[in-house]
Amino acid sequence: MLKTFRRAFVLSLILVMPAFADTFVFTAIPDADETRLKERFQSVADYLDSKLDVDVRYIPVKSYAAAVSAFRNNQVQLAWFGGLSGVRARALVPGSEAIAQGKEDQAFETYFIAHDSTGLKPSDDFPMDIKGNTFTFGSKGSTSGRLMPEYHIREAFNAAPEEVFERVGFSGNHSRTIRLVEAGTYQVGAVNFKVWEKEVASGDVNTDDVQVIWKTPTYPDYQWTIRGDADQRFGDGFTDRVRQALLSMSDPALLEKFPRSAFVPASNADYEPIRNTAEKIGIID
Amino acid sequence: MLASPTVRVTLIVTVVGILCAFLGDLAITTVNPWQDLKDLFLGVVTPDFFSIDQVGVALLRTVAFAFVGVALGSLAGFLLSLVFGSRVIRIGCAFVRAIHELFWALIFLQFFGFHPLTGVLAIAIPYAGIFAKVYSEILEENDPTPERVLPEGTGRLARFLYARIPDALPHLVTYTSYRLECGLRSSAILGFVGLPTLGFYLESSFSQGYYSEVGAILILFYVLIATLRHWARPRLIPAYLVAAPFFLGDGLPIVWGNVSRFFTQDIVPAPIRDGDGLGALGDWLTQLLLNEALPGIWNTLLLTQIALVCTGLVTLIAFPLISRHFGNRVSRGGGHVLLVIARSTPEYMLAYILLQLWGPSMLPAVVALALHNGGIIGHLIGRRSNEIQLRPDAPSGFNRYSYELIPRVYPPFLAFLFYRWEIIMRETAILGILGIHTLGFYVDSAIQEIRFDRAILLILVTALLNIAIDVTSRRVRRYLRLQTRVTCEGH
């Protein structure tokens, strides 16, 4: 019996040995329907694999923080981050850079959505009468689902969300926010406008039960970020080749996965506003 | 009557529980909670086993992580149990088992990342602490006679192997196989934080409302647990153990620099890391304790006490369902099925499901904890009640229940309830990850904000609170002169 245990132990130690020495691994924040993550990004992995001369692998993660940690720990070298997760990741990995963003990410928006029973109506000004309702953000680490809506709520009421609303929750991702507000579990929610538009277009939202009541001013959001040591590990000019591969992605079926119309160049400086906002509400040091 | 310690303790716990229920938030906030419940039920009866292509692999991984984790835990626990007399070892074991598997997984994820070792250690470490304690209790309870008849000068090892082990072995095996079942539950749950086990897919499918996929995963999980004793035969175990490490998946390679960075930088409090001095550290600590630890402790205790009373209620309602003193063969069969489902469903999974259906409050957590723990204790008390012989002219129905059985099973009932107090608290804390504002909520927030210094401190607070409950529970049990047999799946 003991012998068996020992054998099992030795075997599990053997598994500690690195297995994927020179595979280029990327991940993406799980911002929408997590059951489809693999099919969503596997085609992107295949595309990159064909454009770069290394093996490319996609690995799904369960949370925004897990994406940042995997990037920081060098278990992934490239990531499709949100604005905030990208800022966090680049602060933790010196030398890493934002290399491309979606065309829409230059002017991204958050939609505040409300359940029909609240009687809230669409308006151009911040909807002050959301006060006292129940409210859900997306993931705790989301830019469009947490950072920007919380910023605007704090600006409008000069108080923390917990003081403004009867109940505050974190749904986990944008599709779930839509589902929760649609079902009335929460009366009001904040959602990534691209996910909202995609779900409405595909008929997954019952717009009799839930509608957009306010749109935030625009801000920069998602971007591809690569580690600073990528050239050293995968050869000179590798970062440029990755950037080129991303910028030249033109297959609508691939772009639809994000969903974006095209990718355009990005730089770390583009995300200064996000970092400032995050510091203001105290979720980064 | 008030002079009886049993009555007094029962009254105090009940009154505290009711007070907590007034202070806690127990609302159902969904507009239409029954619609989702109906959809879920429809999903379970129309399971879709083919839409998730990974589900077979996930099932395999769930079993593999459970086997490797429990095997390592039991080996380490056995070795530790031999030196359990040492105070340091005892405290160390109490400490590692006070931290929930999910917290361990969240910690290891930060530096081992998506490597199988994360899942294996997340199970093995807390289990080692539990095994050490229970194994040492089993060895201690041994009949001392065989040792006395050994000749003078028998070596310690021979003494141990020939006089202690043979007597204790059946109990050790029974307990270990029970823990294997727990290990399968833990392994499945680890998927919720990103390991490739069943929980990973359950969480994803549930959050999208793909109830037929949820149904398929739940059914697979119940079948796995219910058939455990048929496929996990003692003779096959060595084969499973040898095979299991090969089915953990390859994950991603460990970068060892991350490990040292985690311990030398990440978990060092930010003011010290940035060299801001002791004053800043004081502020940092005060802020963390006031804004996160205290509200977390308060909510954790509220929820624990409500759940403890409700667990007691569920137990008292549930145990007659399988007791031979009530009903007939058919009704007891149904009762067994109900209790098996209640205790096989991990409370984390149950709370997750109920939270989706009823909205965010303490209610889903209370119901989940009460059903799961009430199912376990109800099963034990039901079995205990079967050993009771009633007089032929004993009353039937409610009088039999209240005048014949309750007085007889009440002491073991209280013993098991208090035994699980600490377990309920540990689960309560972890349920915070789902959004209820117990300690786990603040731990999860700190991790989402990549502030591991705060996360670790809050996990320490959780562990200390758990140890405090454990000590209190032992005192109460001693005050009531209650004994639990350790081999009775108490943990």
C-alpha cells in the first residue's frame, strides 16, 4: 500500500517538469458566455499559429484576475485584456506593452440597463432616480462592467455604490448581467455595450423586459498586451510580427469573436485615463 | 428543566440563531424565482450530454485530482498522526485544515498557476490536517490489550505494526474511503476557480442558463458519487492510484521564480513593500480590519449561527425519513434517495444554484448549508435511531417521535451538530466568493484586485476564526459530556 502511495507521489512530481517550453500561449478575459470561450478563441489561436512560426495555444481562465496572474507569471505571453486588467498586468510586468486594440475600443461605452418594472426611462443625463434600486456590476475586475460605472455613480451621488443602492452585486460577466437584469434579480445593471449589441442582434435579449437607460461618455478599453521578454524568448522582431498578425486580421468570422470590426495600433499611454480613474476609486494602489 | 445543560445550550443556540436571522438579510429578490427553478428542473429531466465536448475529460480530471489529492493527504496525515502528541504538529494541523480547499487553490493559483500541482495540493494540504487528527484519534482509541501481551523488548516499530495497526486498520480504511467521497466533491468544486474539473463547466453553463448542460453535469456527478463503492473497490485502488497522476492533464509549466516572488513580495503588506514605515502599516492594518475583516467576520458569524439552527431543524425533520420506526419500506427508500442527494451535493454548488434562482442574500446560503449538513447528520441520526429497541406497546406517530425517539437520539444529535459547527463556518466563509458578504467575499475581492497581501491576511483571519469556533465547539461538547465516534463520518 505504502509502495503504491510512494509511486503515485513520484509520478506526480515528474509531472512538475515543464512540458511546453516554446509554445506561445495566450489567454483572454472571460467577459461573456464562458461555455463558448474555447470555441471562441481556438480559431484565433489557429490564425496566429498560421501567421507566426511557433506553436500557439489558447488557455481559458475563470476570472479577470486569473488572466492577469497567468500573464504576470509568464504562463501566458499574450492576452486580450480589458482596459483595467491591461493596466494592472502592465504595471506588474515591466516592459510589457499594449500592441493593438479593437477599432471600437478607442471610444468604448458602458450601458446602464434597467428592468421594465422599475419604470426607469432612457435619458441623456445620468439617471439619478436609479438610487435605491438593486444594482449589479459585471466582474469585479471589469472596466466597462465595474470601473467606469462605479466612477460615474460616485461622481453623480458623491457616495459609494453600497450607499446609493439597496443591494450591490457582481454578476461575473456581461452576458450574466444582462440575464440577471432581464430576470429582475437585479433592477439595474452596467454592461459592456458591444456584448449588449451582440446579444440584442442575435435575439438573446427580451427587450420588453430590459432596456438601455443611459450611455456613459466614451473611454479606451480592450487591448492586446504582450510581455516585454517575448522577443528574447521567441526571436527578434517577434513582437512586431504578432502586432502585424493582429492588425491584419480581416476575416469577419474571426473579428466577430471579439466582437470588433478591425484591430488598430495601441500604446500603453492610451490607457492612462483608465489608470487614473482606477486610482481615483481606490481599486489600484 | 432549565437546569439541564442540554436544554440550556439548545435554548441559547436557538435564541442566538433567531436573533441573527433578524439581523441578517434573508430576502428573495428575484421577480420570478420559480420560473428559473422550473427551467432548472426541466434541464435536469432533459439532460444534454453531448453539447459540452470536454465533459468526459472533466469527469476524468475530477476523479484524478480527488485520488492524487486524497492519497497524498492521507499519506502525510498518517505520518503526522504518529507525532500528533507534539503541540506544534497539532496546532499546525488545526491551522492547515482551518483553511478551505478553495482558498488553498486560490493561493496556489497565484504562483503555480494552471499546473496540476495547484489542484493536488489544494486538496492534499487541508486533508492532511484532517487525516492527522482523525487517524491519531483512531489509533488512540485502540484496545490496549494486544500491546500488553507483547514480550518485553519488542521494538517500537514492531509494536506499532503488530499491536496497533491491525486493530485500527478497518477504521482507518473506512474513514479514508469516506474522505475519498469528500475528495470528489472538493475536486469538482475546484473547477469554480479554474481547474479543469466538473465545476468549471457547471459554473459556465449555469451562468448562461444552459440548464440541459447543467442537468447533464449534475447527473454525471451524482452517478459518480452514488456508484463510488462499486467502482472504487479496495482491490482496484492501487491501480487507480498509479493511473491517476497521468490523468491530471498537463496544464502549463511552473515558473519557479513566481513562487519566491509570491512569498518575498506579493504577500508582504504594501506599506512595508513600498518602505512607507510603521505608521503607514498601522493605517493599512486598521483600514483592512475595519472595512473588510470586521464586516466579514460579522456576516460570517451571523450566517453560521442561522445555518447551524436550520441544520438542526432539517436534521430533526429528516432523520425519521430513514428511521425504521416510521413509515414503510417504500417511504424509507425515498427518504434515503433524498438524503443521499442532499449530502452528495456540495454546499458550494447548492448555494451557487440557489443564488442564481433567488437572488443575492443570505437565504440561499442558509438553505444550502442546512440541506447539505442536515442531510449528513440526518443520515447518521437515522442510522442511530435504528439501533433503538422500542417496547411493543410504544406509541406511534408524533408521540413516538417526540416522547420515545427524540429523548434518546438528542445527545448524539447535539454532538454531531456541534462537531459540524466549525465545518459550517468554514463553508460560510467560502460562500462569500459567490457574492454574500462573508469573509470569502473580501478575500475574493482582494485577489481580483491582485492584492495578495490583503488576501493572505484575510485568509489568516478566517483561519483564526475557524480555530476559535473549533475550540468553543469542543468546550461545549465537553460541557455536555458528548462523545462522537470519530469513525462516523463526522467531518
